Amino acid sequence: MLGRSTNRWGRACLLAAACVAAAPALADTFPDKPIKLVVPFPPGGSTDVLGRLLARKLSETLNASVVVENRAGAGTIVGADYVAKSTPDGYTLLLSAATTFTINPVTYAKLPYDPLKSFDAIGLVGTTTLGLVANTSVKANTLKELVAASRQGQAFAFGSYGAGTTAHFVGEMINAATGMHMMHVPYKGSAPAMSDLIGNQIPLTVDTVVAAAPMVKAGKVKVLALASSTRSALLPDVPTAAESGYPDINLTTWFAVVGPKGLAAPVRQKLEGALATVMKDADMRKSMTTNGYEAEYGTAADYVKRVNSEIPRLRKIAEAANIKAD
């Protein structure tokens, strides 16, 4: 009996020793084949652009090929679910927006993934600022002036690039903070919403500064306020909602890189280190700014903190405004 127990103890020790020895080896050999960076949006979109910037820099840092694979559909659910169910070996990663991690969990009754239980975070990579955009026929030039016009009886509607999107949430934040009752008009994307705004079919939209900046410079629209804590480099003259007296209007579209739950510690640490290095790179940060992103690196712990703090906040807004995904 004692012999069998001793043998079992010996085998356990050998197994533990083998695992300890394997960890450095795994860190040394990873990656030894191409890494897929899944972007759950169609090619050519803003997240796809960010994905390709990241893929290029990660390839240089890891000395291995990192390729973007677009898996769009169902409000990012298709791509996110694919990564969540992938083998947790570090060769399949997801780059996605807050839509995946905090919007979907409060707008869908059921999801095939969980933003914390299904993924191991690698890190946060940046944000995109949203703003309240008006067509040139709207007399108000600031958020305060718009609120004043609303209190005098003028009715307004705001468009967004879809029901249950970050833009929709920002519009409802504006309603809640200011007491306005702007009607929401959902569009299938930013382009048709912006087209109707310019064509005076709708007075206001909530959209990203990336979409709005070229139209502002062309004199076709104006941005009344930004839903961020700081001004945007693309529209430095536009004040934040907080500067306008409404600090509760603050919601950005943020982006994170995650892998499937269960990544080996050496692999996860190597990916985290590579992402941190990339986000410190001056060329990467400049490219992000040029494409309308605020380079904002955050650790895996920062991702967890943001998800945990943002979901309850968004859930309250969703319940109050009855926001549900299409």
C-alpha cells in the first residue's frame, strides 16, 4: 500500500517538474506559426484598419506572421464566438470594440460568449471619440444652445449607426443628462446616417470623429460636443460634454485584444509584452492618431476593470431607454 502511494507521489512530482520545465520552452518557441487576428467587422472599416496596423507591428515585434481575418456578422458575435471556441494556444486572437465586450452583454438577451469568462485579455489598445453632430440648418452651435432650444419647445431627433450601438447609447446619455427627449432614428451604418444629416433629412446624429471630421472641414456639418473626457486631436476646437456642463455624457468606443480562455501563462505573457511594446512605438501611435484613434494602452487587468465598471452603467441606460439589439 505504501509502495503504491509512493509511486503515485513520484509520478505527480515528475509531472509537476515536466510542466515547470515546459513553461520556459513554450515561451521560447511561441510563436512558431502564423497568428490569426480576428476582426469581427467587414474589411475596410475602421476596426479593420486598426487591426492591420496592429498586425503589422505585432509581426515585427514577435518576429512571426500576424494576419487579419475578417469574420463579420451579428453585431460582432460571429467573430467573437469563433475566437472564444478556438484552441487556447495563442494562435487565434480577437481585436474588437466595446460593442463585443460591454454593449452586446446588455442589449442581447443571450450570448454564446461571456466578456470575462470566455476570454483571456491581452490588453486595451485605444479609443475612438463620439460626438453630437448637427446639420448646418440647426441654429445651435453648442450643446448648451441645443438644450436651450429644446426647453423652448423645439423637437429634435438624432440618428445613429444602429440600434444598440455605442452611438445609440451616447444619444440616450444626452437625453438623460440634459432632460431632452430626442427621438432615436437608427440607420444601418454611419454612411447612410451621415448622408441624411447632410441632406437635412435629420437634424442630428451621434457619430465618431473619424466620420465627422472630413464633413466638418468641408463645412457640411458641425459637432456640438464630444462624449469623451478629453478633446479630440481631429477636432481640437470642439468642447467635450463635460466642458459644456454635462460630465455624465462620457462614453467612448474602445478596443481590446483578447484570446480564448485558458491561454498558457508563458504565451499570454509574451503576447501581453508584445502588445505593450507595440503601443509604445511612436510610428504606431502616429498611425493611430492619423486614422482617428486615441492610442490608449491598458493591461489585461485594465480590461477586466473596464468591463466590470461599464456593463452596470450601460445596463441602467438600456433599461431606462429600452435599448435592445436588432
